[in-house]
Amino acid sequence: MSFNLLIVEDEPLVAKRLSRLSTDILDDQISALHLAPDLDAARNLVSSNPIDLILLDLNLVGSDGFELLKEFTSKAAHTIVVSAETTRALEAFEFGVLDFVPKPFTRDRLAKALARFWKPAFANEPATRQIAFETGTGFDVVSTIDILYFKGADKYSEAMLKSGAVKFHTKSLNRLEDILSANFVRSHKSYLVQRGAIKSLRSLEGSRYEMDLVDGNSLPIGRTRVDHVRHAISAWGGQNG
């Protein structure tokens, strides 16, 4: 599988090194590589190209790095931060980045980060606590504890909030699962459910299963995912039935 990579970096030498090392590490897995020295260029590239992964510097001249991070994590693409602002690494993870690579970086450290694009492993990482959603005029940031579940909608996802509101995210359910697996469980091919929203599981006739939520609604559980859901709930100290 090949993908499109965007490097957002305003230091030419660093951008060149990231480009060279990424190409060396990933070889023919990169179908297109784009470079953006500033926010406007990055926005234009994201809006006009199907970007899959963004390597983002938080220290772009004239831009608030974390406002930029929120904006890009609301996109369909995954984001890896490459920055010297190591004191804010935890905050970056809480917004759902795949990894935080501190500057100065080595080839091996970058390779480890890029590997997470193929095999995300978030069990040992800080949980994503906030999700940014695109709006017509910018983006809204929502705490993950205020989201009951995500439902797959073609290449996009619908978020059902505790308030009853519905928001749309440009990330697919698979990509959301990559960054939310610490607190959400994939109960069905079409649903990703927040652990705090799960009340209990029920078995039905015909080897079917459902999940009861705290808001009174129920969702189906895929037959092949029942054991996975039970294990997740047990690990979280929840209930199962």
C-alpha cells in the first residue's frame, strides 16, 4: 500500500532531511511527497491532495503550533509531530497524534514513528482526550468523554455526543480507532464506542449480541468482535453479560 506524505517544516535544511530520510525509510511506499514551509501552503496542499500522513513542526513562523495541530488532527490524515517543544508532547498526544518525534531526531527515531502509520500501537501511549472536528468556519474541539460513539459513514465518521448532537469527522472509523483505542472499543465494523458509555452486553437469539449504552440506546456487536469487546470491558473494569 502506498500513501501521500506532507512535510510541514519552515527550516529548509530540516525539511530536506525529513524528506530524504522518509524516502529512504519508506522507499516505494510513498506515492507522493509534498513540502510546505508555512500554514497557508500546508492548507492548500491538504485541500487539493489526498494526504494520508502529515509530519508537522509546531514552530512555524507566524503560526500558533497547537492551533495548527488541532486543525490538522481534524483532517482525514494522521499526524506525527516533529518538534523541539518536547514539554508539550503529552498535550500533543491528547489531541490524537500518532507520535511525537523530538528534535534533533535520528533516522531510527523517525523510522519508529513512521512505522506507527502502518501498525498503530497506542496501548502504552497517553490516551487521546480531545478530538477536533471541522466546521464551516474552522473547527470545534470536543472532549472524548463527551462522545458516546462513532458510526462509520463511508469514508467519514459520525460522532454521537452525550448532548444528542451529531458531528462529522473526516477521518475514517479505522483511523479514529488508531488514535482512540485506549478509551474506545471497536464493537462492530460500523461502530467505535467510548468505554464510559457502555452499560452492559446482551446475547440475543440467533447468536446475536447487543451493547446497552448509558443513554438508553443499544448498538449491535459484530459476532467476530464479541470476545474482543468482553476483554476490553473486563480490562477497563466494566460490566459484561
